[in-house]
Amino acid sequence: MPSPRFPIPQGTLDMLVLQILSLEPAHGYAIAQRLRQVSRDAVQVNQGSLYPALHRLEQKGWLTSEWRESETGREAKFYALTKTGQKQLAVEKADWNRLATAVQLIFGEA
Amino acid sequence: MNRLLNLFRRRRDRLDHDLDRELRYHLDRRVEEMMADGLDEPEARRRANLEIGGMTQVREAVRETWSWAWLDAIALDLRYAIRGLVRNWGFTLGVGTVLALSIGANIALFSVVNAVLLQPLSYPDADRLVSVETLWTNTGRASQDVSGPDFLDWQARNDVFEKIACVQGGDDFAAMVGDHAIFVNPRYVSADFFGVFGETASAGRLLTERDVPSGDAEPTVAVAAHHWATAQFGKAEAAIGKRIAVYGNPLEIVGVAAPGFRYPGAADLWAPWRITESDRGNHNYQAVGRIKRDVDLSRAQAQMRTIGATLSRRHPENRLKTVTLVPLRERLTGNLQVMLWMLMSAVGVVWLIACANIANLLLARAAGRTREIALRSALGAGRGRVARQLLTESTVLAGVGGLAGLLLASLFVRGLVALSPANLPRIDEVRMDATVLLFALGVSLVSTVLFGLVPALHASRLDLFDALKQGGAKATMSSASSRLRSLLVVAEVALSVMLLAAAGLLVRSFQALQRVDLGFTTDRVLVAYTEYAVRDLADIRTRSRVYADLLDRLRAVPGVSAAAGVAYLPMGREPRAARDYFIQGRPEGEAGERPQAELHAITRDYFKTLAIPVRAGRDFESGDTPGRTPVAIINQTLARAAFPGESPLGRHIRTNRRSPWMEIVGVVGDTRWQDPSQPPPPVIFVPSTQDWGNSLSILARTTLDQTSLAGTLRALLHDASPTVPVRFETMEELFDFALAYPRFRTQVIGLFAAVAALLAAIGIFSVLAYLVGQRTRELAVRRALGASAADVIRLIVGQGLRLTAVGLVLGLAGAVALARLLEGLLYQISPWDVATYVGAVALLGVAALLATLLPAIRAATIAPRIALQQE
């Protein structure tokens, strides 16, 4: 099962969380499941940093949260992307692409 | 404050609870999932816990994001606050100015108090420096004047001082630097003098034991004060090796003291000195000591008292005296404490009034914003959040006010220093140091609490439903708010009355001081200080002749109506020590219990020049020469004290048991020499022509311009003797100098009181203007129902005056209660002077009336129809 994986770069977790939530609102456990999938395939995500990240993003106003009934019938805290969150995600994606292109360019020329 | 803390605490509890639920949900789901994969429950729980990094750690990490969020929220509040304040720039400017002025005045006065009273003297380990003084056991009074033999005994017998030194001198002396005649203030000190202060030289060296002259020899070296050396020679180093003849005694300057070292205050030079006299009744030294590091003041005091008691038993002259230690700082500035703390309280009151005023304005503003706040609350801003927002605004205001106050303070300090008496000790040490900055910070913070908390708490208690329901632009806050605002106005008025009454008492007392009958005229009298140095009897004869000629030539100058000489100048200078006197045919009495009088040597026409009436007998004459019967003139106070019910003329008096008796030939009117507030002292006058001879200050009454006469006099004097230095002053300047302290405190407190009254008037105005705004609708209805404009004015003015009246009564009660504290500063005015209180109340009453009239007139001009349509 363990394939060669590298640790997730600093700050990328926020982007991943925003990306996951851009599809639909989700609670922490669902986000973690999704992250585990990503982990299996590509990068290693430290689950312990998920909840601090969620609360930080909420404080910044990029996420909102509300308590809602989950698929199991129990109440769970659902997070959703706000308008500014969407903007932030777009900005981060663009930044990321610029960086990736730049790196490719450098490697291509070398 | 607790309310706010509670709001924050409750929010935190809720967040904690939510987080626990959130994490428990996650763990439970994960455990279920792993159990479905075949793990047993404890193992699944262990793994799940491990996976998210441990519950406690996660909880901590999440909480950390909250505390940063708290900072973020503060930053947001700050942004809102600044934006709001900028938008209402008129309001901000007004409040900021009031705040900056009051905080600035507080900082300025505090920096004076700090430098003069609080900071240790600028010597190393200055707490261990004491003034060693004579304590008179019959009167309980300590005097800095000590006798030489007493000092030597104290020095020899104690083991509590590291070093102890004595100082002699005080008068300016004639001196020659090159061929230039100047006045210099030399002090004659024992070898340890600089050691006591722990001083070092800034050039050359200080005094050592070897410099002290042996026996009756005169000193040959001196150390110069830094300010004097630089003024005289350009820079300190240039003074080394220079020679100065002080009263004919040549001294070589071997060193210059550190800049700023001036003890006692007026000293220019210090020369070494040995105590050779043996008379314990002659108190012409002062003593300072440095207490050993491991000895405390009370132990040192106890040992010195024991020594003093031993000396009292051994020497009859010491029967009524012992020795006491007074911390040097207390000795230098102790008498200023009452005045400075009084001014500090006054400026503190101004600041309190300013804060009350601003709290009022903020309340009014908060009332205007009721709907905004209600809306934000309805949209989910917590009560704490709203209160915090308002408090942030106040903090920003106080911060800006404090900073501006700090800048203003540096201006105010310059003003205060300029107003202050020239000889206020340590006034040159006033600066903005860490203590002052700390004080500024403290005042700003306390201001925030004083004027910010009330509106903040009020807003957080706002009833949402009411506020929104009332709608319209004129939503009101609760009636509790207007009650609070009225209370603030009452407090402002009360405090202002107290300050006005205090200022009134001081002003009236100062006026009384200025009106005091001094017993002589200060009008158009020019004073020229001169000193003619003599070395021997021949010089003394020459000196008498020179002064006699000079006075004759001066009297011949057209425009000079009278001229005379006096050995010591009456006003403003250091007081002349009183001395024992004896009357022929009466018992001598015991040392320390004998009656005392001041002794002044004068020339003829002294009384004429100063317009002092001769009540009986005659003035001195040119015939009162050394060969003739010694004569004296006394003043009425002495005549009453020494010869009650009989004529002093023809009786004999003397001030020294060995000198010849002097016949009393005249009685003259009383004069107040030093301090116009003190009763006239008993005085004996002797003719300078019969006295051992003295240098004289020349007094000339003139119809001429005083400065042109000064030129003439200088020329005459230079003709007579080029080695006599001269310095001019007018009698009016001397009188001003004598009143410098009362004038200073009166001016400063008068200024504060005026500001306080103005602030109180503004407070009344703003509250009433607000109330009128609130009641526009009601007033319109009243008008529509037939109330006249006059009725409306009466209504509003009545409301304003009711507040004022309550404030006036409370303030009056407070003023009367506190007046006793001023008693020591008052002259010829009772602390319960009715006229002053009436005046203070009337002044503030008029100001209040004016402040209520404007809003009242506005209320009366409300057009009913327009006002009602607007609603």
C-alpha cells in the first residue's frame, strides 16, 4: 500500500481544504476522509493540523460554519466556502499555477 | 469591567463546548469505520486518537487560532474606530483638543513635581545626604545655622557619618578678576565638602586637607562652579590657574566642579576653610553629612541627639539647643510641597472635568447611534462585541489625546518654567524622563476607563426591541442614559465651583498681599548694590569717605530727590539673622531666651528716601561720627516690645555685651522687609558712620528715568573707586521678587479654574442641546397646543438651572470642606471668605445660564408644523 509519498508543502493544506469545500459544504470528518484519499494517492497530510486549519480559515472569514444534521442523523458542524473564500481559492490556484509554470520553465531550460 | 470580562468568558465557554462536540463526532465516526474494518473498539479508539494527533494537542492548537483571532478582531475594531473617528472629524477634533489640553497640562505640572519633589537629588546615593542642623528645644524649630565649635564636636564624636562638612558664607563679595571688578558668591568649606556629595572635578582638582589654611591664615586656592567658570573664562579648562581676588584675598583656581553642581544654590566658588572660633552662640555655619551605608536615618538621628544632649549639659550656651538631621532633599524642596501638590490637584480636577465632559459627548454620540448599534446587535454582534467596539474608540481617542498631550506638555512646561519664581529649587532639572512618560501613559489609560466605560456598558445593555421599535432618526437610549448624563453635568459643575472657590481665595489673598502697606515706598527708587573691599583700618576710613562723597554728589544730581546708603538691603534677599539685644539697666537673660531684633546700618536720609515716617526723635546726622556718642534708632515694633508705655528716647541699647551702649535717638515707622505676609520684625538702626563701617547699597529716589540715573551712578562710582562692583535693581523689582511664589501659584491655579469653568459650561450646553434635540417632537406638540416661546424657554432653562443648582450646592459644600487645606497659603483672607464663595457661584451660575440659553432659544424657534411633519 505505501507508495513513495512526500510531505505536503507548508500552507498547501489551506488550499486543499478550500478546494474540497468548493465542491460542497462538508463536516470535518468528511473533509478528513477526502484528505486521506488524496494522501493515499499523492501527498501525506497530517490529520492533526486539519481542525486548527478549519478554525483559522473560519476566523479569516473564508469559511462559515453551522450545526446541521449529518448523513448518520447526528448533528455535525458543516463548513462552507464564503465569497471571500472562493476569491482566495482562485488567487491561490493562480499563484500555484504561476509557480508551477515557472519551475517547469527553469527545469525545461536547464 | 467585570461585565465585559464575563461576556468574553461566556463566549470562550461556548466555543470550547462546540469544539468538543465537533471533535467527538469525528472520533466516533472514525472508530465506527475502523471497527467495520474488523478492529475491536479500544484499539480503534487508540488509533483514531493517534491519527488526529491526540485530542488535547488538537484542542490546544485550535484554541491558539482563537487567540490570534482575538487580535484580528482588535485590529478590525481599531480599523472601524479610526474610520468612525475620521468620519466624524469635527467631534474627534473637539474631544481630542479638550483631552490633549487637559492631559498636557497634567503632564507638564507632573514633570515639575517630579523634578522638584520626587526625583532623588542628582548626587550619587543622594538619600544618604542630610542637612545637620541646630534644633532649638524651646521653640522646637530646626535651623540650618550651626555654630563652629558645635560642628567640630559633632564631627569628632559621631560614628554614623561617612563624611560631614561645614559651609560658611552666603553674601556676594566684591572681587577682582584681572582689572575687572565683579560680584562673586564664595563659600568657605571644610576639606570633606565635595566628598560628602561624592563629586568629582570637571577640570583640575577638588579641595584636599592640604589646601585648608592653618590657624588664622587665609585660603590660597579655590574651586569654581562650572557655570561661573564658563561664563567668566569661556570654558572650564581655561579657569585653571586663573587668579581671583575675593575681597582682597587672592585665590588661585585649582579646579572646576562638575556641571550642575551648585550647593548651596547661589555658590560661584568654594574655598577651603578651618573653623577657629570658639563662640557657641555664633551660628554662622551650615553643615551637611553623608550617612554611612549600613546606618539608617533613625539610628544616626538617635546618636546625634545623644551628642547634642551631652553638649547641652557641658556648655551653658547649648542649654536650649541640640542637633537634628533633615534629609537634604526635604531641606531643599520641603517648603514647596504644599504649593506643588495643590497645583497638581487643581490640574487633576481640570482633567476629571474634561473626562466627564467627554463621557457626556460619547454618551450623546452613542445615543445618536442607537439604531446602528441595535442593527448590529440584531445581525448577531454580541453584547461584548458592541461594548468592545465603543471601548476601542475611546482607547484610540485617549491614545491620540495622550500623544498630543505629551507634545503640548513640552510647550506648557516651558510656560510653567517661565512663570515660576527664578529661585525655585531644581526647576532647571525639569525634563521628560521615564517617570513622566509612565505618568502620561497612566493618565491616558485611566482617561479611557473614565470616559469610555460608561457609554460602553450602557450600549451593551441596550434594549434591542425598544430601539428598533422606536424607529425614526431620533431613537433614544434609555432614560437611565439621560440620568447619567445629568449626573455627569452635576459633577462637572461641583468640581468647577470647588476649583473656582480655591482660585478665588488665592487671588483675593494675592490682591491683599499687593495692597499690604509695606511701610515704605517702592516707587521710583533705584537700588545699586556695591561693595568696597577693605583690608585694614586705613581702608575703612577711606571707604567711609568714598561713600559719603558719593552720596553727596548723587544728591546734587538734578532729579534726585533723596539718596542714602544701607548696609543690607531690606527686601527679597536672604533674611538677616536676628540677634540678641540688651537694654541698659535690665537683666541680660539667658542665652536662647533673650529678645532679638534685626540690625541695620544706614546713612542719614535713609528714611526720607524710602518715605518711612520718623515717629519720634530724629534721623541720623552727618555729625554722628565715631568720636561722638553712639546712637541708634528703633522701629515701632521694637519700641512697643521693649518699652511698653514709656518713651524709648534717651534709653540705651546694644547688641553685643562687650560693645558700648548706644543712645536711642529716634523711633521710626514699621516696615515689612522680607516677606510682605509676615508681620514687621523689630529692628535696630545704627549709623554706618559709627558702625565698624560697611559696604553700602545705594538707594536713590528720582524723578528721572531710572536707567539713565543708573548710568550716572555707575560713572560716579567708577570715579570714586574703580575696584567697586555695582549691580542695579529697582525697588519694584525687589518687591516683585518677594511676591514671586504667591504670584506663581495664583496665576497657575487661576488659569486652571478658568478652564474648568469653561469646560463645565460646555458640558451643560451639550447636555441641553442634546435634550432639546430629543424632545423636538414633544416641544412641537406643546407649541401646537398653545405654549408660548417663553414657556418653552422657561422649560429648558429651568431644566439646565436645576442641574446647575444641584452642582453648585454640592460644589460649595466640597469647597468649604477642603478650604482648610489652603489656610497656610492665604493672607488676610479667611478660608471661609463668604464673598469669594458668592463670587465663584455667581460666575459659574452666569456661565451656566448662558450655556442653557442657546439651546433654549433653539427650542423656542422650533416651528411646530415642520417638526411634526419630519417625524
